[in-house]
Amino acid sequence: MMDNTQAREWLNGAWARILESGLEKPDPEIDRLVNSKLVSIRYAIFTQMLGKIANSQRSLLSLQLGSERSSGSWDARSFCSSVIVPWVADNHDISGKSPDPYINNPLRRERLDEGTHQLRYKEEWDALVDFPAPLDIAGRIKLESAFIRCLESAARRLATQSFVYQIPIRVSLPKMTGVLEAFLAEASGGLRALVVTSAAMTVLGKAFSLFENVSSQGLNEADSLSGAPGDVMCMDSDGSIVLVVEVKDRALTLSDVRSSTQKARVAMTH
């Protein structure tokens, strides 16, 4: 017997082996259920079978605890929400995006084989009953073998799906360079260069986890008064300085390098 956490671990292991082994040939009987146009059926085939694998005392056709707690009845809805729904979400919503598939009316019965004649798409629901019914008393080996067929079908389904990935807003390097040149061309007494540098270091720090915070000294504040080691300070989560940047909007001279280095040394020793 497995609890929900163990059942998910078992499912993850079986799924990983399926993905590593490569795709099998089409399996019409299983593919019909795994690729059903009804989201409820796509979830139910995995839920009912894995639920039975987790606890052999459960009935494959039981959907919920009966009024008299009949033999084999169990709460398939909770099992689905705890095990199957997260697994589906982790695998590109392979069976759909329903957060609670068993809330749908066709699954709000005590058993799968109860009242199918009243359901829309009767043939689809009958197919869901016909496949697992013989497995209810067939033993664990045959049950697991049948479930593996379902996972293989899911792998084939996954291989045929296309996924839409969100593309971040971006700009070409030449265009970005042109924008920066136009921005920095405006006279600002060094303020614009300081702003660009601070922003660039902030982005780099977050993107590569280099430092936690970035700060800059006042533009018109004398270095000797501020005690800052540079124009822009990059710090870790403890507030310790990791990197210091001196901002110049003109060509650097050897004198600039010497004075900036000396300023940083003095500031860091205090």
C-alpha cells in the first residue's frame, strides 16, 4: 500500500523510464482514452488505475466513498487532486488544465459503471469502463502493465504537442546602443551616465546572482565627504561591498585610475 506521496514518487519513476526508453507504436485501445476529447476521461484513466496500484483494496470502477462505504469504494477525487493533477501540471498539462477534474458531473457518481446510459458521449464513457473492468481482479502485475501502456500513450501525446513559450521583450544590440548614445548625449553633469551604470549593475546582479543591492552616491557629493569607495556600490545580502564602479563620461586617464583606486582603498579600510 502506498500513500499519496509514495504514489506520486512511483508515478514519477515509471514516467521517467518511459521517457528514456523511447516511443512505442500506437495503441488504439489506450490512445482512445488518453487522447479522449473529454478532459474528465483523460484524468480518470490515470487516477483510477494508479489509485488501484497504490491500494489493491480499491475498486478500479469506484469514484467515491459509497453511502454505506461499500467494499472497494474510495475517494478518487482527492487522490486525483493530490497526485494526478500536480503530475499533469508538471508535464506541460498533458491531460488538460483542470484543477479538480472530478467535480464534473460524469465523475460525481459512486461508480464508473453506474448510469452511463444517461451520460452524453455514452460510448466514450463505456470505453473507460470496459478497459479497466477486467483488471479489477487481474492482479498487480497485469494492472501495472496496463498502466504502463497508458504512460506510453501519454508520452506519444506529449511528443505531438506544441508548446507556446513566453518570449521576453527584447531589443537588438545595435538598437539598444543607439538609444543609450542618444540618452547619454544630453548634457546632465554626469547624472545620466550614473543612472545607466546603476541600472546595468542592478540587472547584472539579479540575472547572475552576483550581488543583492546596488546603490550610488549623490552626484554632487564630494568623495571626501561621502566616504564612498566609488560612484556605484554593489553589495551582497549582508551589506558587504562586492564591487565598486567609478563612472566617467569622458576618456579615462592614468591619473583617474590612480585616484579612484586610492579612494577605494581608503574607504574600504575605514
